[in-house]
Amino acid sequence: MLKAFEDAKVGAVNGKIYSYDFDTSSTRTKTGKDGNVKNILDTTGIAISKSGAGRSRGQHQLDEGQFNNQLDLISVDGAACMYRRAALESVKYQDQYFDTDFEMYWEDVDLSWRMVNAGWQCKFVPDAIGYHGRTASSSPGGYKKVIAFIKFHRQMPQWIREFNYKNHIFLFIKNSPKWYWQFFARELVYQIFVLIFETSTLKILPTFLKQLPAIWKKRRYIAKTRKLSVQEMEKLFT
């Protein structure tokens, strides 16, 4: 991972992280179409779209080298990454590197996105291998498998759903260079989903409203210090 930092513009680096199973004390594997047993990916960095949807790139997929040439990231994954000290110092807000309003979940993505806004680069290094047993992952089928998605979310601990709900919105508010229509469209669907299937998640709303003014202040600060153009940022979206 250190080799990537030879480029002075690189502020953070992510390796190739495989999914680890604590129950069996082994890496999760699966037989591919070619008949060979291959590792299942946990993350190769974070991908974000204009809708604000973020995911660990490659999660649940077999590693067939499909990301080995996709080295530019909008964010490293906090599961296993490395930061340049100068990059951390340049985006520090008051005395904070990770935003304490986030507390947990999405705070790593927020830090990386702030770095990118400040002109730093995040890189994927496929030869740096690590292993991660994840407490909260994305639904294997994604949004397309609705029933499976609902069941997957319902089995999550309440506190994870609450932090995920609050912080994914804060992430976009703070860091997105524009208000994309895709964000509002996705949020409309997501809010309907929460109102129907996860009303208990709304218990976090008082905290959300209390922290929102501070998040908005941080957005203005990031906007004033942003060095990356909107066009350059959009190239990093998926």
C-alpha cells in the first residue's frame, strides 16, 4: 500500500479485502463458472452514485480480477485502509478527523470524500490483500430482490438501522457538489420504505434534527475549501 503514496497527490489507499467468516475461521470462498474455487470479496473501496447510494465495491462477488484496473476511488473503506497524515490534517475540522456527529457508519466515507473535495486522491491497490469479518453488510441481492432486501434489513440491529438512516443523508448533504435529482428520487422511495417496513428507525429523527444545523455549517465550509471541480467529481461517481 505504501507504494501508492509515492504519488504526492494520493491521500488514502484501499487494498483488496476478502470476506472472512468468524464461525469457520476461514475466508469465504465459492466455486466460479470455470470450476475454480475463488475468494469472495468484502470490499475494493467505496462506490457512490449521484443518488447518494454508497456500497462496498465488489461485496459478495467472486474475485475474478474485475476491479484490478479500476484504481480511482471516491472513498476508501474503513475496514482496512491507510491515510496520508498531511491529507488528514488538511481536512481536519476543528479537532476532528472523523466527524463525531456521525459516531459510526459512513464516517469513513465522509472522511475520504472530504479528502477528494480538498483535491486529494483515493486509490485501490489490488496487490494489498486483507480479510474482514463484517458486522453489517449490504443485502446480497440489492434493491432488485425486494423481499430478500426487506428480510435482510429487518434482521439488522435497531441501532445500525438508525445510524445508517441518519448518516447516509448527512454524508450527501456535507459532501455532494450539487443537489442531484437522483438523490431526491432515491430518498423518496427510501422514506416510503422506512414508513412502511421500518418505522422504528425514525426514532433517530430527534438526533437528526438536532445535528442538522452543524452538518449544514460543515457543508458550507467544505464548499468554500473545495478544490475538485464538479466535472472531476462526477467522473468518480458510479
